[in-house]
Amino acid sequence: MSPVAVSIDGVVVEPATASISVFDRGLLFGDGCFEVLRTWHGHAVELEAHLDRLGASAATLQLRMLSRTELTAAVERTLAAAGEEGEHRIRIVVTRGPGGLAAETASLGPGRAIVIVEPLGAQPTELSAAIVDWPLAPRRGPAHKTLAYLDHVIARDLARAAGADEAIRLGADGRAVEGATSTLYAVLAGTVVTPPLTSGILPGIVRERVLAACATLAIPLRESTLAVAELRGADEIFASSSLRGVVPITRLDGVPRAAGPITVRIATAVSAALGTRVGSAASDRRPG
């Protein structure tokens, strides 16, 4: 059995032969969106929140896709096909669908819905980061996780060329806004600072958990972009993402940094909250 499972429009297919049309707008124009999440004890973590975000992006892009019920069933079916051993990464992709090269967008769809489930592997407990010269494109509002993802890949590759795991990207004003694949946070004099959604960052699923943890733990929080000097002088720096959770950044531009106590408190609280949700989901699925 292949360690990877794939479904297209809810039908599980052989990974080696899985295919879509060369005229699909997702391939031709990056016209579509996606979500990435993981399992925890075999259950998809925050699936509802990821489907909420996917639906919001699809609505903004006026992209027609499978119903939420059908998407949920497709994820569960593909996850079951992947087997129960170990944890998995789940990628949900929705495209505009096939059409002529000059077709009007409004005439197309519904698009294809693809679910890919593969082994997750061990996730890092800390990250190194590099500030890269690949500014975030100006946006009028929060970002969407579209298939036109090359911008983020280039930023991450620049960081890897600098010997780091993650890229820290700057806005047009030269202030730090987010990681290439993560949300960025700094601790300044006991206050957690993270860029606001109005700066054009992705509305992270785990970001909401971090904000809630700060409120619960009475940790001061401020939403603001960060000057590079502030970031380099921060008491603590950490990142969050759906695959990694909350992890400290222990090296910035080659300079070692310690993982701080506020990061540890928040990471522990977020992990506990996600574990509770997974436990609830598991109970809901038991027969009877």
C-alpha cells in the first residue's frame, strides 16, 4: 500500500495515476485555493476551522466547489485510505476547473476538489529564521491561501540558502510581517506582538489559538508590525503554523537566541487546547 492517499472529487484514486485536465485553471493560472492541516492521534486537527477559511477564500474568489459536507466526507475517506499508522499531513486543494484559455471566469466551475494525505514525520521543536529580501506583496486585506504560492516558496528557498529553516518577510514599509509558512510573534518587555490581519498576512488557524491563550494566561498582546530592530532586540521570538503548532525561533540571521518562558507557556496552552478538541472529536465518532 502506498503511504500516500489521494482523492479527486471525493473518489479515492491511485496516487500514481491521479490526474486533472491540462486546461484546469488551477494549473494554468494558479486559480484556486488550498488548506494544509495535520492529524493528531489520527484525527484531523481543526478541520472545521480550515474549511471555514477555505470557504471564505472561495467566496472571495467567486470559486464554485464541492459542498462542505462533500469536502468533509472526502477528507475522512482519504484519511481512512492512508491507514492508521502514524500522523499525517492533509492538503485540500480546490481549483476553478477546466476551461478555455480565454474563458470568462464566471462561466467556469464547479472546480475539482483534491485531497492528498501523506505521512507527516517529526515536526521541529525549534526553528532558525532569516530575514529575506523578498517583500510581501501589498494587499488590501487578509491573505488567502491560493494556488499561486510561488512567492512563498521563493522566500523560503532564500532562507534555506542562508542556512535557516524559515523566512521572515517584510512589508513595503520594511517592517516584519510574517514567515513564509508561519505567523510571526515577538515578545517585547513581556508583551506579545504579532502583525495584524490588515497588514496582509494569512489569518492563521493557530494564530487564533495563540491570541486566545494570551487572553487566558493574562499575557499582554499587541497587534502591530515589527521594525527589524525591534525583532532583533526582542526578548523572545516564536512562530506558529498548523503543522508545527507553536515553536520558538532560536536563531535569527545566524545569531543564537534562547527559547523564552512566555513562548513555552503559550505553546503548552495551545497544545492542550488542540488536544482537547481532538479528544472531543474522537468521542463524537465513537459508535453509540
